[in-house]
Amino acid sequence: MNDSELAAFWKDFNRLYNENGQLYHRVARSCGLSDCALWLLYTLRAEDTPLTQTQLSETLSLSRQTVNSALKKLVEAGYLRLEAADGNLKNKQVLVTEAGDAFLRRTVDRVFDMENAAVSHLSGEERAALLDLSQKLLDAFRTETERFLKAQDTGD
């Protein structure tokens, strides 16, 4: 691939990636949520088990500060509650309240329905190929990113 083909690929790929993010952003706003709050609720519903603040932060690749800020608002809204995990006051599990469950049925569950309707337009082979290729590109980009960061750290 020459430089102009590579540039065109990344332009198109990043446009698609950003447009996908914008769709989720619009859904979050229509539900009265920040993007982070939507992804927290989405993850809790998808996992269907209590997660700790740390696990949510790691799963979503977001800073603990960002997660904690969104969690605080969701707790204040009455959708979530925090409970010490295994008696450890620093490691709190995030649990969905009754009000939160009702909210999730009106919001996140509908996002799942939209996603399922959208992905139903792809065949099983296309879905598998999309995941395989996305993972392959992510792994390669992670390798290149680590190489770049290592060079930055050493001043190369």
C-alpha cells in the first residue's frame, strides 16, 4: 500500500469509528446520560453481575477518576449503589438498584435491541470476519503504539 492509499484508509476508518461513537453519544444524550454513564450502565447490564469500580475502569479503558465521577451521579440519581466488596471499604462493588433496573429497561436494553437489529444485517461469517479483523488491527496498533511510547520514553 502506498502512502496515499494508507492515508485514505485511515481517513475512512477513523471517520467510521468516530461516526459510530457519535451515534452512541446521541443515544446517551437522549437518555439524559453522559457517554461514560451510558457505558457504565451498558457494561453492568451486559456483564449481569456486580463489578467493582476498578473492574469498570479497566473494562472501559477509562480513568478511575472519570468512572468515579459518572458513578457518583448515577448513585445520586438512585440508579446504582456502592457496596463494600468482601469487607474491603476501598474496593466497592457497583450494584443496580430497583430504580436503576427500570431505567436500564427503558434505555440500555433498547440500545442492545438496536445493536442486535443492526448486526442482523450481517451474516455469521461477516460478523466473525469483522471481529477477527478488528482484533487483528487492534493488536497490530497496540504493538506499534507500545513501540512508539517506548521510543518516547527513551528519547529515540
